[in-house]
Amino acid sequence: MPANVERELQNVPPSQLALTNVTKLFTSQHGEPVLALDNISLTVKEAEFVCLVGPSGCGKSTILNLVAGLEQQTEGRVLLDGEEITGPGRDRMVMFQEAALFPWLNVLDNVLFGLKLKPGLTNAEREQVALFYLQLVGLEKFVHANVHELSGGMRQRVALARSLAPNPRILLMDEPFSALDTMTRESLYRDLQRIFTQRSKTILFVTHNIREAVCLGDRVVLLSPHPGRIREIFEVKLPRPRDINSPELAELSSEITAALKQYLKKDA
């Protein structure tokens, strides 16, 4: 294997993320200010898997967009390794609810697309990197398949490989499994835990599904809506790999669900 490829496949140091007193205002269709996030402070440590949970309107995706550099906060600071985030960058990759694959490209070319701007690699070396990540997500037999031939779960695996291929320091995931069936989701939970352990990434994961958050995360950050506020943070001490159907996981999920209901009741 060429030295460039070996270097590219080495784990990069994961990032530390810090949001300090972050407020985000939007303007409504009627020109009125809408407070989406209110005084959010959160630190995500290097190689930590943190899940944001809460009902619609609590600002989960807005936080993800601020970290991705797709939006700017109204007040406060968003720092990656101590540096202010001012826009998108190759050190942060986003995986969305929809796979957002290019239908005119096959599986390999979709993963290669994320590597086109990666400096210091030849086209042949980029292909080797892409093939490594397709094998990591279990799609080595579907390298030349067309997107329309893939199931929903397989498309999300391609999207995951594409997000990992540039070797980012932090992976941002916005409800990537919500549209999948139960069996497919559970298979991806196992695979994502394995990849998280092997590739040592910092992950910020948005979900409505509290059980999913407990299955995957080191910590679960509970937010309430209108405006979005952090209410409580739960540490998940269960050993990996975790089974989403285990009694221990169900017990902690129930505790977080009960806390969310109490906060929503107080705010009603």
C-alpha cells in the first residue's frame, strides 16, 4: 500500500468541541425574531460520542448546523480545538437523515466524490481510500452497484463511508437512521459502535429516539423546546457493544423519557 494511503487511513486526532453561551435567533415570515437556542453551553471531549435528544423545536439540528459552519450563532462562541468555527471545513463531515447520494454515480464514485478535494492523493490512491471505507461499512461487494439498486440501509452505509472517507476529526449525524426499518437500524447500531471504536472519532449525533441515543452515546443531552435549552445530561456507563433491547438500556431510556416528560409538563 502506498505511503500516502497508509498515512491517510491512520486515525487523525479527534477534535474537542465547545459551545459557550450560544444563542440563536431566526426571523419569522412576519419579520419577528424567534429564539431557537437560549444560552447553550456544552463541551464534547475528544473521541466522545454525544447524542442530542428532544422533541421537535428544541434546536438539535440548529446546534449541528452551527458546528458544521452552515449557520452562525447570534451570541456566544462555537469552538473546535479552541478555534472559532466560521464556516464549513474538511475537519467536520455531516451525515443527514436522507442519504443524499448522487443517483448518476455508482457506489464507489459517490464515496470518491467526498475525496476529490482531498490534497496530496492521486486518483488511484483516492480509490484505495474509498474502497477501505466501503469495506469498513460492509459494502465491498457493491462497489460498482447503482444507487437505485440499493436498499435504504445500504444507501445510508454509502453515506457513512462518504462521510468517513475524508478522515474528519468530528462526525456530525442528523437523524441518519430515522427512516429505516427496525432490523436495519439495529444492524447499523452495531456497525456504528464498531466503527466508532476502530476509527476514534468525535461524534455529535441528533435523534428523537431516546433508546437509540442510549445505545450509541457516551452521554445523552436532553433538550426542551421553545426555545431550545439543555435540561439535563445523562452519562451512559453501559459497556459496548450495546444491545438496544437489553433491560439495562431500557431502564436508562425510561429514566430519560420520564425526565423529558417532566420538563415538558413544567413548560406547558
